[in-house]
Amino acid sequence: MPWHINDSEITPEAVFKDRRNIVKALGLGAVGASMPSAAQADIFDLFSKDKEKKKFVTQPLAFTKDTNYAKDEIVTPYNKVTTHNNFYEFGTSKKAPAQNSQEFQVEPWSLVIDGEVERPITLGYDDFTKLMELEQRTYRMRCVEAWSMVIPWLGFPLATLLKRAGVTSKGKYVAFETLHDPEQMPGQKNRFLGGGIHYPYVEGLTISEAMNDLTFMAVGLYGKSLPPQNGAPIRLVVPWKYGFKSIKSVVRIRVTSQRPPTSWNQLAANEYGFYANVNPAVDHPRWSQASERRIAEGGLFSAKRIPTLPFNGYGDQVADLYRGLDLRKNF
Ligand SMILES: Nc1nc2c(c(=O)[nH]1)N[C@H]1C(S)=C(S)[C@@H](COP(=O)(O)O)O[C@H]1N2
Ligand SMILES: [Mo]
């Protein structure tokens, strides 16, 4: 049986990325319909072996400091944090990111910190975990869609990175960018699957927001490296802002003099502002922001409704950043 060959005898591993390539590598052309069913079974064995090989694996990570910023609240179970996601690059339903991202390749990865800095930095995959001292931060996470979670992240303050790079006097904003790789991210290939966002997904903060100690670069959650659906290998977490600010799978952090464009604002400026601070007093044009469903055990609609707090409850640390700003206009 010519199709029953060991991987090593055919081609380098890279070719075994998807079914089309396997079919090409085996020289089978349009298989399937014309093939006897036993032969088809062999082919599908080969696919599933390949799947096992590529399947994403999370690694345990050590941390030195552990701070809970959601005291007395129940931490959202791991299986909810990793199966109820927004990551439109992998599809727009809540389950799609977990389903479609398990073959996501994060090694090698390169994260560039550049722009208005004295010393641009490029970090490789191992650098996030080996050069940086990791801490655990348990934060509330409030999506603009009025659901929320409590998540124990692992990572380091963004300010640590920015201080190493040395922000120049022209640095007023920070622009973030997600990986652009349509081969790996079906939502970037197909406008319908990707929810109409113009990719790569981009986000931004003012420099004072970026330097605030709460602003965190997460490389893990629940004591392990990030699963792809949560933004592997490194993502932003800004706990006083709506979740869409917390951009995933970041490849570039650029300090700028001008306010950078942001993806959801570009898509619907009347609904999603640049600031996006959690604010129960300013409703979304299509729904109230006064309360939220806190996701725990059970489904979204059995989740308890609780009041939403200004700045998601982090006003003590961040309200000063917005003194004199009309938060109704600057939503
Ligand atoms: N690149 C990218 N980052 C993203 C998103 C996205 O679609 N693409 N969704 C955002 C939204 S709307 C939310 S609520 C959070 C969800 O993070 P979580 O899935 O880890 O809970 O990620 C944010 N970061
Ligand atoms: Mo969100």
C-alpha cells in the first residue's frame, strides 16, 4: 500500500501541516471518493497521528510573587477560562478559539519593542519566561459583552519591559499588534470567519496607562503557559478596561507619539472607544453596562448577575489617570 509509509520516509515534518499537504506529499491528488474505505482509514490514521504530534501543550511555570486583586471572589474554573473565549482570528463563537487553535505554532516567536525607545528589544519565545521574573496576578476580567471572569494570570508588568527599552520624551502612546498569519488563523483568511475585523488586530494605551503597575503582560494562567485560545505565547491584560483592550498573541509593542488606531474602534467607533474603561454609568448603545454575568461553574445563562464596578473595581489605582477627562465622551 503506497500510502502506508512512515512520515520520515516521505518529506520533512513541515509538509504535514494540513490534509491538503499530506495528500500532495503522497501524490494522491483528489483522494476520498475514489479510494476503497480501508485505504481511507489508513490515510485518516496518518492525519490523526499528525494531530497528536502538533497538539498544543502547556508547560508549568514558576513564579515568585502572588497577588490577588479579586479578594473574596471565586476564581473562574480553568475549563471555563479556556473554553469561553473571544479570539476572532480563530472564529467568532465562544467555543471556536479553543476548537480551532490547538495546532497554533508559537515557537519560534518574536516580540519586538520599538518606536520611541532608546533601546529597541526583541524577545524570543524563551525570553518571556527566562529573562523575566514571573508573578501571579489574580484579576477580574470584564468583557464589553457584559460577562466576566476571575483569572489567575502569570506574567510581568508591561512597565518592566518599557523601562528596559527606555521610553523617549516623544513617547505618548503604546501600540500593540497581534500576529498576522492567515495560514494559522482562519479568521484572518476569511472575512466572514474573522467577524469583519481588519487584521492584524491592533490595540493601544496612553503611556501612563501602559506604565501603571496593573498593566500586565501575561504568559500563563493557572500556573501554566497560556493555551492558544487565551493568547499564547504572550498577551496584554488591562484589568480596568473592557476585555477587547487585552490583545492576544502579541508580536509588536511600539511606543508612539500619536494615538494609534485600535481594531474595535475602527470597526464601530460609536460603540467602542479608545479608552474602553469599564464604566457601569455609560451604556453600550445596544445594552446596559450596569451589571455583568460572572462566569463560574455552569453555562453563561446560569451565571449570576452582579453589579459592574467603575474601572472594574480598580479605581483606587487608576482613576487619577483620567482626572479632568469626560468619561462619557471618552468612553
Ligand atoms: N488578537 C485578539 N485579541 C483579543 C481578542 C481578539 O479577538 N483578537 N478578543 C478580545 C476580547 S473581546 C476579550 S473579552 C478578551 C478575552 O480574553 P480571554 O479569551 O482570554 O478571556 O481577549 C481580547 N483580545
Ligand atoms: Mo470582549
